[in-house]
Amino acid sequence: MYTQQVGLCKQIVREHYGPIVETVVAVLLREGRLHLGQLARRTKLTGPNIRRALAVLIQHGIATHAMSKDGSRMFTYYSVSLKSILRLQRAGLYLALVEERMGSEGLAIFRTIMVNGLTTIGSVREALSVAEMGNAAKIKFNSVVAKLVRDRYIIAVNPQDTITKVDRIMQEEAVEVEKLTIPPTAKELLAIRRKIIEREEEEYQSSNVVGIKRRASVDISADHSSKLHMGADGRANGFNSYDSGDQNGYSHLNNGHQQQQQVDAVDDKQFFRAYYDRLDVFLRNQQIVNYFTDKYNAGAGALVKSILRVTEQHTRTCRVKLSETVSATQVFQHISAEAPLIDSIDTSKDMFHQKFDANGNPIVDTSSGTELSREKRSEIIFALLEVIHTDSSGIVIKVDERGTGQYRVNFERAAITLRDRCVDALVHEKFGSVHARLLRVLRDKQKLDEKVVAQATMLPIDSCRTRLHDLALAGMIDTVEIPRSADRNPSRMFYLWYVNADKQMRSAMRFVYQGMSNIIERNTKEVSARALLIAKTKREDVILDPGLLTDGERKELQNLARIKQRLTVANVRLDSMLLVIYDIDPLSADHQLLQ
Amino acid sequence: MSRGRGRGGDGNRREISALQTELLGKSIFGKYGEKSSGFPEYDIVAGRAATEEERHVADLMEKFRAEMQSSVFCLQPPAPARDVERYSDRYFKATTRQSLKGLKTDVSLFPDELHSELLKKSTKGKKAAVYSGNGLLDALKGAKDDDEEGGDKSGSDADKTDKEDGDEELGDEEDEEDEEEGNDYLESYFENGEEDDMGDLDDDDGGGGDY
């Protein structure tokens, strides 16, 4: 936990839940687990206020509770999760992701669930007034909800989920240990813990998704089909057929023919909450696609996107290090028809795909270039796959040479590559291009002496020394001492500079947290500077007749909206950096397991 | 003649007073726009412009934040009492937030000690408890009342509104009693000497004779 992180969390909670909840969270972050009496003493709030604050925090999955014995009495101890608080800053990215994949209906459903923390589908139905909609809209609603549950965008909640994870694991361990007749050895204890974690994994991977009740077949007529794809604001197009993992979802209808549609029905009384770990997987995949798009072209990005979409089904969280195996044929089947493969790679000089006429002269492809034949398409895809798997990052690896080849995605390598790229950009922004070049050289060459660094970066020695110390002060690089004599005399030591990845990551995170904190503070200041104007806009007469505002006031409000948008965009960019630097790394995701 | 100006110890050097900076434009700092070593020129690099996607994400974020702030989950302390009544108060609607007790949630997810904030209390038990205490009070007070005014306040069919009316009536009766019976302060028990007639007093030899 960092000081900047704690300060940021308090600001986020205040923004979303108000000052009372902020006071409770501040004390819990500082002190750790506390029960009601201790909270009352430390916060100086009244009992009802503290209880309401805790209820709000548990409702939104920020706080958890656990019964524990203190002396002779049992108390309920409450603790908060930093990760859950920081996730609130990513709400915009999550909503945009859901809108892109599920359409405006999915966005409305998901936003209702996010605002309420946990809720039933029945309550969502009431909130969105689905009962007043037409039959087709109701069917669309049900199918979108089923898809959200099936693909685990939202997950069923049970009473165990609000109990602090550490206590829950300890309880399960205690139950397993009770079954043994003799006290367990260290190996047996490890095996018990592994079994508990694997049990959770099995529940996730099982085809029975909690919350899906039964399959209902519904007759729908074709004239509703065209209306169902466009959202209310025309932004999103609903389902893309290549997105769905299995084909139980929506099917395009022909003109005037009635068809049976199989729709999974979701239990209206089951409580659901948003499953953010899964959404982080999708955001990570987007970053990987962006990397290949930037490095090569849009065609390469589209190809990697289709590989990741095929493997998404089995990737629960960012803790997974290697994806499932994907064959080239599967990639070819799943790639979108609109993927920009034309001109993505030149296969004309490729001897494996080159065709020759009877005289041995190469046949040049003179097709129009706007549409690709199936053969040409497969040629381009296989050529792109060859290029991608030989990329220096090692993200896409070929595991089997037989047939068209089998590929896997190495998420660990992906996290390292993306993080390095992000940190380089941060150093470039903060210090300049020369410092960034120094950092890249050290990363490539591992541990180097000062003189060797100066030679490699073509800098004068004193300039190089200053810049190395700048980077060391910022925590981007570190030194390792190699003693020349047995007495480890400091004057007779080698000091080698190197990139300490762990330290670098922590320093970068501190920068990001401080930046996000500054943005929130600036936002608060800009709003408070215009407090009177904002209060005026909330007057009943002004709401009814906006013409009561003067031109200057309207201009000032537009200025405020512009400033707020710029600050929010900056916040979103910083949060994307945080996602890349920390959240998607499988190792750090392991550390966050108990949070 | 350095009256009122500087310390007068060294006539050559004078401190620049505020009046001089106004009249003569002298300043211990350089003029605006002049370069100085303490404030070197700094090239502020503007960030890259937001793309369409980023603006859309920012809009979604703002809407979500606004929705959270207007929801029942944003707990605000009660607004401080207004010191002065203002004309614009009539245009500001008092925003009444819903209570958490109206929230549809699974109570089994919360520990028992928080259930009081999530579950609506039933009023039947409360009415009976209040009634039984006040019923005794009414009976005691009823014994003091006149027979003409004495209402039948005991009985199992009395409603809460009747009881409130009864309380109001009791209060009225008490006031009337006070007004009717008066209080001890209407009559003064002490003679303050205003009605005394000095001439009626007998001669007293206490102080001495008359002169």
C-alpha cells in the first residue's frame, strides 16, 4: 500500500459515496480490520451512520466482513479492499467495453448492475421498464442478460462472497484439517490449499453457470429482426456473430420466416454483480491487439484479436499465464470478414505461396484488391501468423509445427512487453528522449558499468552520470555492488547499473497514483470555483427555462464541461497505464488474490 | 528631511515603500515579462488531443459518476440550517433522498448487526409499546381532569392519532388550567411598602427624637 494510493482511494470514495463513507474507509485503510465499536471510537460518527456506510460498502463489494473471536466475545470485523475502490476509476472503460460487445441494451443492464452493486435481474427489469416494451425488446433483453451471465460479465453472488477471503480460506482449511485424524504435515497443508483454489477454478470452468435456469424456446417473427440490432442512440450494433463462444445466442433471421430461437433463461431472483476480473482480461487483450496494430498494421491486429477471442472462453482472470492452444484453421474460421487483411502483408515473393505458369514464370495477382478470395485470405493469414509468432516480444508462440500449426498466447510475456513500453513512454514524457534511450540500453544489456553505459549511449561520461542519477532518484534503475576485495571496501567496489523491474513498477505506480489524485483535486477545485453558478443551474425556474442564464454563464458552463472532460480523459489514460503496469501481470494478479 | 520615510540612519539608502511602487513604478522585482534566473522560461507541452473513443469513455464515466452521486448510496450529512431566509430559497427544491431501508438487496449477505439499516421496522409493536406507557400516563392525568372534559382515553381501540389528539388536548387543558387557576405570582405576599402611609406610623423611639 502506498501513501498516494491511500490518498487516491479516499478521494474516489468521497466522490462516489460521500463524506460519511469516506471517513469510515479512511479509518479502515489506516487501521486494518475493525469491528463496530472500534470504528465508532475512531471515526466519531454515530452508530446508524457507521452501519449505513458499511452496508453501502458491502453492497458494492468494497468491504467484507468476518466473525472472529476477541477474548471471550465474537465480533464482526470489517475490512476494505483497495483494488475494489481503484476499480471505480475504470468504470468508463468497462462500460465502453460492454457497449462494444453487447450493444446499448447490454450497456444499460450492466450500468444498472454497477450502480446498484448487486441486484437481481427482476430489479433491473423494473428499473429499465422492460414490462412496458414490446415483445421483441423483451426477448432481446432476455437474450442479452443470458449472454452477460453465460460469458461471465456478471456473476451470481452467494453469502460466501461477502466474507473476507482470508477468513473464508482459513475456515475451509480448518474444515479439511478436521477430517484428518492426525495433524497435517506441511506438504499436506499445501495440498489442501491447492485443492481449495482448484475447486474455485473448477466451478468457474464448469458448463453449469450459476443463475441460468433453463432453456426456453421462443417463436419470433422475422419483421422484428432488423430493429433489434441498432441501439437507441445508433452507436453499437449488438451482437457480432463471431463473438459468441457458442451458438446459443441470437441468430439472424431470413425474410418472413418464423424460426425457433433457443434462449437461456436467467433466474430473476438470483443476485448478480459485475465480474471485473473478467473485464480486465478483455481490456488486457485489447492492449495486446493495440500493440500489434502499432507495431505492424491493422491486419496483424485483427489476426491477434481473433486468436484472443477464441481463447477468451477459458481465460477467467489475468492470473492465467498461458492461453489454450489455437490452431491456424480455427483462427481462419473466426477472423472477421471485415478484418483489413488487404495490403497487410506482401505474399507475392513468398516462395511457398508463389504460383508459376507452364513456362516457370511467377503468376502476379492482378485482382482488384477490394475483395479477397478464400485462397488469398488463407495465404495472408498464414503469412501473418508466421511473422507474429517470430516477433521479439514472444507473445504469440507456436507450439506445434504439424499441419497448419498450433499457437498459444503467453500472457506473462505480453504483460512484460506492455509494461516496458508503458514505462518507456512515462520516462520519455517525464525526462526526455535521452533518458529513455539510457533506460532502453540498460534493459537490453542488463548490468553495465557507468563507462560502458556512456559508450553504448554515445554520451559524455558526466552527462551520462547525471542522467543515471536522475533515473535512480525516480526509482527507474538501481545499482548492484560487486566487491573487488574481501573486506567489501566501498571505494574498491564495482557499481553496476541495471533495471530493477519490481522497483521500477512501484515507482511508476506511485507516479500514476499521484497524477490521478492531482486530477481529482483539480476537478474538485474547478467545480468549487463555480459553485454558485452550478447552484443556480439547479434552481427550479432555471431548469424549466434555461434562457434565464446569461450568455456569460452559459459560456462558463461549457468551459467547465470542457475542463471536466479533459480531466476525465487524462484520468482514463492514467488508469490504462495502471492496468498495463500492474493489473494484467500474472504475478501481481497472484498477489492481489487475497485482496 | 526623511520624516516618515525609511529609518533615517543612512540618508543615501532608502527602503522602497509601497507608495513609491505605486507612484514611480519602482519594484524590488523585475518588470512583468522580464526574464530572471528564479523563473526561467518553461515550455509547457500540451497533451495530445482526446480521440473520439476517449471522449466517449469520458462521457460514460461522467454519467456513471453523476448517477452514483444522485443514488441512495451517496450518504450526505444533513445540510446546515440556513441563517437567513433568502428569496431564492423558494426555487430550491428540498431533495429528499431515499433511505437504504427501501433497497432491494439480499440481507443474508450482510452481518446481523447491519440488518437494522436495511430492513423496514414494523410499527405494530411500536404502537403497542407507546400506547401502554402513555395509557398509564393518560389515566393519571385523567384523574386530575374535570368530569366534563374527561375523555375516555383508555381502551384497546384507541389509535395513535387519538392518542396524539389526546396529548394535544392534555396540553391545552394544562394551559387552560394555568390560565384559569392562575399562579401564585398574581398575588404578592410581600409588603413592599408602597401602600404604607408614613403618617400612620407611630412615633418610634428607636432612632431618636424629631428635630
